[in-house]
Amino acid sequence: MARTSLHPDVAEVLISQARIRRRIAALAREIARCYGHAEVSIIGVLNGSMVFLGELLRQLPMQTRLDSVVARSYGARTTSNGRVSIRRPWHLSLRRKHVLLVDDILDTGRTLRRICERIRRENPASLRTCVLLDKPSRRVVPFTADFVGFTIPDKFVVGYGLDFAERYRNLPYIAVLRRGI
Ligand code: XMP
């Protein structure tokens, strides 16, 4: 079996691979309980949700349809008027469907709020959200996800799909980078 060595740019592992796997399995059970046998249309927010969603999806027992959305924020994330635009919307029809929107992290809340507004225009039967990580201390707009993997402190994290300049998405744990990377 391959040895898992720590990436040299990592200062701290916040959540280990084993904990993430256990939590995703529990999330899949929560989601299955919520929807029962109903079909669920899953929309993943790219690129960040790819790794998390790949693992979650394989553990969902119900019928699913899968699509994705690409959103971009304009202006620094630290400013209060950062706007989010949908760069590439989903293709599936969501009318009268049970929609589950999945993202890697809920931070200021702007991204999910914006995408939810757009999905609601299609009159889905229901709309819920699922995130691997939640940083409630950073919220700028009120937003609560229906399914949350882990609540974390206000630290910039990478791994399990989360990036810094498109790097580190492949780390199998959630980590904080060393200063000055
Ligand atoms: P908002 O602020 O719209 O943010 O809720 C959601 C998006 O912000 C990015 N984000 C992060 N990405 N480490 C990352 O790699 C972080 O700690 C972090 N915090 C926010 C992410 O793209 C997410 O989809």
C-alpha cells in the first residue's frame, strides 16, 4: 500500500482523509434518508466540488441525474460587494425536479445564494444544498446549507478539491498551507 506522506507546502492537516471518508458516508446516509426513493438532480459547482461529489455520488442509493455549473466571483472575496456570475449553467431541465446543489465550501454565501436564485427560476420541486465545508464566521449574506460535512474556522484551506491557484486539489486531506507559498 502506498505511504501517505505530507505535501511539503502543507503547514497543518485540518481534517484527515479517514475523517473525511467517514463523514461523507454519513452525509450520504442523511441525504438518502431525506429523499427516500425520489430521483435527485445533482448540480456540482465546478471545479471545487469534483472530488467531494465524486465520492458522495457513489454512495447515494437513489436514482440521480448529474450536471454541473461554473460560477465566478468578481472583485476580491474580502470586499463586501463581490458579485457572482454564472459562467456556464447546467443543461438539464430542473422543472419539478428535486435538486441538490453541491459545493466544496460555503464561505461568504454569495456563490450558493446566486446559483440558488437562478435554479429557483426553473421551478424545481425542491432545492437543497450540500457542502463539504462551512465557514460560518465568513458569511456576508445569510445562507444555511441543508447538509454540511464539517464546520471549520476562518482559515484558507486546500485539498479534497479545494485549490490555491488551481493547485493542491488532489491532496487527500483538508490542509492549511505554509505561509509565503
Ligand atoms: P462564497 O464566498 O461565495 O465562496 O461562499 C465559495 C467559493 O469560495 C472559494 N473559497 C475557498 N477556496 N479554500 C479554497 O480553496 C478556502 O478556504 C475557500 N474559501 C472560499 C471556493 O471556490 C468556493 O466555491
